[in-house]
Amino acid sequence: MRLRELDLNLLVVFHQLLIDRSVSKAAENLGMTQPAVSNALKRLRGVLADDLFVRTSLGMDPTPYAVQLAEPVSHAIATLHGALNRHDHFDPATAHKRITVAMTDIGEIYFMPRLIERLLAAAPGVSVSTVRSHAGLSEGMANGDVDLAVGLLPDLQAGFYQRRLFHHRYVCLCRKDHPITRSAMTQELFCKFGHVRIVAANTGHGEIDTFMQRAGLVRDIRLEVPHFVAVGHILQNTDLIATVPERFATSCAGPFGLTTVALPLPLPEIAINLFWHMRFNRDPANVWFRNLMFELFSD
């Protein structure tokens, strides 16, 4: 027999009759009328050329052929039910899942401490893997290798959802007893001291560098690094200063004995968004993790 010759809804009725051994109970549990269940059983008997169930004093007993069909039909229905309802629920307390998020090192410094603290408490089976944004990020998110991305990512347009987390505001970061903290900040003073420049092309921080250049701020760049990780270590023992996001400054000021000073001119605030691919918009794990990010970090 070919499956196209069989109304698969009849197997749902068959499966329920196996459970209830009663037409009336099966009809009640399926939300059908008794005549409808009886008619479905009649049709299935005709297609399969077997009585399937025989009425006895104890109810509807399955025939040997029905017993033979019972396990594979029950397994198939359970498999289909699980597949069709897999988006219904995600329990972080019991789930075992790895979430991959594209972000910069400054994102790791800012997001990870609070995020991991929450996961350890509320979702002990959920782990996080971070990757850097790269040329194949769009494809990686489309095929599920990367679940989410955080930052200023203008290339993620068609096929992606995004939601604002917050705006990056920028400050001048230096050691607490730095000479720059003793006077009112001016552009001349700002340009007098040596700077650590974090080279971060195609990010919000790269946009800030471009803006300062256009504004005519000629900084004395003494050190360029490709990431933020070493900035605190460098500033705590030198007279160098750095222009960094306020959230990053807050994260490392205490551990490294640093402080912040207002910049001599207003810089544009950089929008930091959370991105996900439309294929996973209703994926329960993705939805849960997005909501957790919004709860912890959204302005």
C-alpha cells in the first residue's frame, strides 16, 4: 500500500482506539462524535482489509493485525507529535544547550560576567560560545552555526531581525591619579597626552575613530592594539589615555584603579543591537536567550 492511498487521520483514530478500547472514549478524547469515529474505523477496515477491533464484553479488542500495527503506528505518531510541537517549550532549568554568540572582546568583558552568573543559577545545562564577527557571519547565522550576534552590524539586513539593547556612550579612560584629571578637559589637553588606540574596523568603535578624525582631533597615538583586553593593564601603569565605551570603562575602572573623564567634544552614541536570523525567530531556545539578554542588558 502507498501512503498517498491512506488518509493518515485514520491512523490517529486507530491509535486512540488502541489506548481507550472504546469508541465513545476515543471520540471524547479526540473531540469527535461517536459516529465520526465509527465511520473512520469503517474506512480504515476497508483500506487495510482487516476488522482491526472486535467488540467484546471488555470493550474493543484489537485483532492480531492491529496488535502488529500498534507499535509502529504509535511510534510514528509520537515522532510526528514531537517534531510538530518542538517549538512549544524550552525549560532552561533542565535543557542542555550551547548558544553561540558573535560579539567583540568588549562584549565579552561587559556581557559575560552577568550572563554566566545568571546561567549558572537558572540554566546550569546551558553554555555559551563566543565568536568574532566575520565575512561568513550572515551564512553562519542562516544555517544555525551562530545563534545571535551583538553589536553594530550593518551587513545583517535581509533575513535578519534586530532589536536595540542600548547606546554606547564614550568617555576618556585613564589611571586615577593621571594629570589630566586635575584640569578641565579641553581639546588641547586631550591631544597633549599619549593615546592607546583600539583598532576595530567595521565596528561602532571604528566609527568613533572616524568621527574624531573628521572633527580635527589629532591624537598622539602611542600604542595601537586590536582588542580591548589589554587596555586596563596598560593604562594603570602609564600616562596613556584611551577613548572607550562607558560600559567598558565601568567594568574595568575598579579592578585596574582607573577613572573616567568627560571628552572635550560630544561623540555620537553607537547603537548596539541584538541580531538573529528569521529562521530561528520562533525557536524556543533562541527566544529564551534573547529575552534573557534584553532583561539583563537593555536600557
